[in-house]
Amino acid sequence: MLFKPSSYLDSFPPVPVTGGSKRRSGITGIDKQLQSTVPITPTSLSYNLSLTENQRRNAFRKHQAERWQLGQFSSRVPRSTTTAANLNVVLQMPAIAYGTGTALRDQDVSNWVSQALDAGFSHIDAAQMYNNEESVGIGIRKSGMERRDLFVTTKYHLGDIREAIQTSLRKLGLDHVDLYLVHIPDAVKNDFGGAWREFEKIQEDGLVRSIGVSNFDVGHLEEIMKTAKIKPAVNQISLNPYNYASKKSLLEYAEQHGIVIQAFSILAPMTKFPGGPVDTPVNAAAKRLGVDPAQVLLLWAKAKGIGIVTTSMNKERLKDYIAIGDLPPLTEEEIEAIDEAGAKAPGPGVDAI
């Protein structure tokens, strides 16, 4: 496989947030109770009579989120060594996020966000550009999910950076987000270094816990890394089997610098190019495992160590996505077959998906 960072965990224990976020990270009473009993499963939770219905639901969501996590990532560029003393923030980011863009842009997404959280998602991906952050916040509050169990990403697009994050926080109804991304390179093209320094400042001030980028290529990342004190924790990009080979240099750069790759078009072979070459190996793997082809594509991403942003308004489909954490992995042969089929792009425009 081309890209599988060592930080991607084969098991998924919870890791506390530490470092420069200035936020509490203690264990609540309910967490302690669950940790002192049997492993958290839907069955064990349903028979724990000491828990209220809301506590059972929140604990099950927490269990769902912890089954599939990206490994720890640090967003501090070490000054001389790679010891923990040089790390500013260590987070464990849920590897699958519910996206509020695409068809949900400019829409009231409160019910969809609440539904996603109820289905087991614990990572919500928002953006200034999507023009729906206020309803994202309503959906979060409607869910009843505790803030400490939720990972929220949003993205900067235009305006003064500090004013933009403050506006996003007000709309979301939060005092911080866990990850703040530059949405597109053009948003900061006039001054990559200056814009990134502003991102570093808002992290140091506790408005965001980690910072990263979206839709950046190697050249854009190199511009930031020239002066960065805190390196991008994440680069969220379009990635799927059909454009995977063309992203080789970007994936290698990310691995070299410890930048987590998060993909927002993993399902494109099904949604944009049905009937293409990838269908054959994906369908074969789906038949072997007795799962949906979409789940196979998510398993492919998991095997590559890639985080995922996906969306659906179908609750059962969302549950299928979360269930990836309990499915057996693809074989090496299946992964290679998908890679080889993906290299046979079905038509022009694949890289722009």
C-alpha cells in the first residue's frame, strides 16, 4: 500500500486531549462507571439499569466513535527533536465525519446533524462556505450529545480570520472547535505565511484545538511549512480509487510530515462513475464480506489510513458507514485489485471530483 501512516491504529482505545487547547479533559462520572464494568456494547448498555436513557444513548455514541479512530496527531513542528515536550496539542480524531456540504449547502441541516449523531457519528464537518453553521449548532444541541464526546471541524473561506472563527463559533453555539481548516488555497493565496500565523494565534488562544488545510497540494503545503511553528494537522482533499494514483506525491508528503489525510469523495466511484472499472473488485469484496459496496470503499480508505467525510440523509445508511469499525478488513489482494482498477480512470475530470 502506498500510504498507511504508523499512527493509524489497529485497535481504537480512547486517547485524552492534552496540550494547548486550555479545555478540560477529565473523565466524567458516567465514563468512570462504564470503564469499571464490562466493555461497552449496545447489549451491555441496554441492560445497565443505573443509566438513564440519555446516558445510555450518549455512552453508545461514545462507544461507536471509539471503535474507529485515527491515531494521535500532533500539530506542532518540533524545534529540534520529536519529544513530547515539543508537542502543542495531541488529539484523537474520529476517522469518519458527517459532512454538511454538497447537497446540504445553504440548507437547514439541524435534523440531519442530530440524526447523524444519533446514528453513531461523533465528528461533524462544517464550513463557513456552506452557509449553514447555525443549523449545525442547533442539530448538535438537539442531539443531547455532550461536548466532550463530540469532535467539530469547520473551515475558513473569507474575511478577517479571527472575526471569521468568532462568527463561526457564535453560529455553532460553541466556545471552540476541534479542528479549523483553510477551506481552499485561494482563501489565503495573497499571504500564505501571514494567514497561517493568524491560524496559529487562534489555536494558541484556545478558539480552536488544532489547525489544518483543505484542497492543498504539495506546493501550497510547502509555502506554509516555510514559516510554520505549528504544522497543519490535517489536509482534507478529494480522494478515491480513481484519483488515488495521481495523488501519490501529496500522500507521500503528508506521510513524511505527519499530516493526516481526510477524504471527501471516497464514494465517487458509486455516485459519480457507476459502472466503471472499480465496480468489479468492489462488488467482489462486497460479496465475500456480505456488505454493501459503499462499505467496501470505506474499508479501502480505512486500509490506507485515510479519514473520511461523508454524508447521507438516510439513517440506516449512516449506521452502515459507522459499522465499518466492526467489519473485517479487506485482504491485500482486494486492496491491490481496487488500486489497479482505479488506475484505469473511467473518463476525464476524475481528478476534479
